[in-house]
Amino acid sequence: MTTEPVFPLQVRMQAAMIPTRRGATDLAADGAGFSGIEAIESLLAGLTFHHFAIVVADLDLACELYTVSLGIDSWHTRALSGPAVRRGRPVALDGARVATGRLGSSQVELVEPGRQPWTAREILDRRGEGVFAIGYLVDDVAAQLHASVAAGARVEQVRPDTQHPVGAYLDGGSGLLVDLVQSGSSWSS
């Protein structure tokens, strides 16, 4: 696992106008760079789908609603706390709650963001309730972040920090975030 912080790499690459790439070594056939959703789509090939995340204002009410609409009869609820880095600045996840339910072989994650200024809170305030992220399991979040940045994706938020990430939200510009989750971490259970 690499220990170089992700955000300084992103800033250096954008400042130097390094061409974006589809993958670690593949350029587009015409030599043009790719960014945003094209970069993320190519990087996600081969990753394992884990969950989709829905931001909600009231977790208890949402669990009832999605029990009926999706047929999920059991939810595992936990409080979030601790640090994250959002757009290069430290934030706290304190006060947020998450409920996770099984839907076939995947999971649905309901996120009540609390009052702290992190990614889910901003999305709830700006767009209201709804799906905001699609989660994928990765073996090495730091390595996937570096490849994603090199391919032109923007890192929205990393948890718990850029030195030892176990999860991250990437923004490809589609309005739907990609949530990278470290295999075997407490975030993936």
C-alpha cells in the first residue's frame, strides 16, 4: 500500500496538466485524454460491486420505507464517527448514522449524515434524499485512488485520512459518486 497522500498528488497532476489516462498504462486510441465518468468507468472494470448508498434525512423512517419497497427485512445500524478528509480538508463524521441491509448478494446503505459538513450532508442539502453513491470493494484503496486520480477522476472524500485510506468517494462528474471500500475493513461489513 502506498503512503503518499492522495490530494497533493492530485494537485501536482492537475497543475502540471499531465494527460489523463484510461488506466495505469493505456492511452485512448486517438491519444486524447479522458476524464470524469469515462475515467471512472474504465477503472471500475473488474472491481466487485458492493453496495449502493442512499442519503436520507431520517434513518429510522427510511429503514421502514426501504423494508417495504425493497423487501429488506433486517438492517444493521451503526453510528459513524471519526475523521475524514474532504476536498483536502479535515472533516468529522460524528453524528452520522448508517443502516446496511442485504439485497441479494449486495448491500443497500442508508446514510443519515448528521450535521457535520461532509459529502453526504452536502448532497442531502443540495439535492434531497436519494441514491448518491455506488460502492465497490478494492484490495488497496490508496493504489486505486492514485490510479483514479491519474485517470482524471476527482477525489471528493477519503476516510479516515490520505495516508491510510480505507474508503473514498470519487466524483466522475455524473452526479453519482463512486465509493471505494477496502476489502476486509469495518466499512465493508
